[in-house]
Amino acid sequence: MLYDIKLTISYDYERLADAGRHLLRLQPLNLDGEQRVVSSVLTVEPVPTERSDRFDFFGNPVVEVSFAGSHFDMSCSVRARVDRIQTPPSFDISTPISRIAEEANSVSSLAPNAPAHFLGESPRIALDPTMTAYARNNILPGMTTMEAVCSIGTALFNDMEFDPIATTADTPAAEAFERRRGVCQDFTHIMIACLRGISVPAGYVSGFLRTLPPENGPRLEGSDAMHAWVRAWCGKEFGWLEFDPTNAIVVGSDHIVVARGRDYSDVNPVNGAMRTSGDQTSSQAVDVIPLP
């Protein structure tokens, strides 16, 4: 599926800001057999004093920018064309859930894609006995790891309510789980904690989701936002499965990957620091436009 993607993230500051430095993870990933980036351009306004492009440990494209001058606002815009070719798996050849811990621990690799990085706690994921018990209550003896991942993700979809004002970007997964409310970031962090609690390696994916226009109405330009979902390791033979707990679906060609990591701290779209005072406001607009 071929898409044109437009993203704009804007910040307005109450007072002048200066001496800012930011890391931007906003451009789609090139992924063999999954998605191909035809073109991608990231622009920043005002024009940064310094800019460098590189890749982080997990292979995500990172743009580092710094500002020496004063400014009242900043905006980051991405224009990209992406060919998303991944489809949901047709066959379940994943490891039985009863053996996934043993198999994950037998992988003697510290490569970025190795399950070892996604088993224990990470900056935004704490193993929690309540979430581990929830995960165990939603799997059955004899399940494969893929079946367990889908069962836990679907249970969260059924038991939680999407609520954009219930949490913030800093809300811990355990708190959102206790409330049973949150946004895609919360759904994703909770599911990761649940899976790691039962020894299934799991990570965080940020990206875009194609959405359909209102029935009998035009597509609303700029109405979308960045999305998040889970990546779970299902065994040596199967590899990784991506599941979207906010929508209870196995990820396919409607999801466009921007960055992968252990949790949100590894894929934060805009991260950094600056010298300023007072409040700031931000806005985000995303268009994911399918092409013939």
C-alpha cells in the first residue's frame, strides 16, 4: 500500500526560548520486507543553527538540531511517501507460550533486534505483579505465543477505555492500568508490561495509522495523530509480531512504522531541552493519504 504522509508538530512559547537542543524521531523507517521509504524530507522552523542526521542503536533515523538564537515558536514538518508491504501472518508457527522464556534466554545476541533488550524493565516499563497476573489470567494452557499476545491485547481493548484526557505523556503504566483508561501510549505500555511479566519480549512502536473518513463525508485533513502499538517476540522461527491493543488488531499495511524501541523513551518524537520560562502549547496534525 502506497501512502503520502504529512506531519506537522508545532510549539508556541509564552516567552522567548534560546539555547535549545532537540532529538527528532519523526521520519518513517526503511524495513526490508515490511516498508520502503520512497522519499522523506524533514524541515524545522526556524532554521536550526546546527543539524546532524544519524541512526540510533535500534536503527531509527534521528535528526539532532540546536538553536543559538531566540525564538517564540518551533515547528517540525515531515513529507514522506512510503510503500507499506507488510501483511498479517497467515500461519502461526510461534513457540508455545510455556517455552518462550527458555527460548528467549537461549538467544546469545545483543544485536538491536535481540529479545534480551525487551525482557526486563526499561525506563518507562516497570514489571508489576498486578499486570502480570492480568496477563496470566488471559492465556490458556497450550496456547502459542502468538495466541497469547493476541489474547492479552484483545483483553486490554475490551477492559480499557480510550480517554484522551485521563492521562499525560508521563503517566506510569501501572496508574493507567488501575484507571483502565488512557490513550494509545498507555495501552501500549500496559501491554508491554503484561507481556514482559510472563517472559514474552516486547517493545514499543511509534508510527502512523491510516484512518477512514467519516461515513458519507470528506476526509478531515490534519485530523490524525501519531500512533503507538506493541512489538512482541514469538520465538526463533516466528520472530516478531506487531499488535495494536488500542484497536485489537494484528498490525498490517494500515500501520506505518516510524521508530522502534523498548518503550516511549526510546522513540519520543521530539525530545530535548531549551532555556525559557512560562508556559508552552503544542499541536500536531497528521495526514495519511492512500494512493492508487
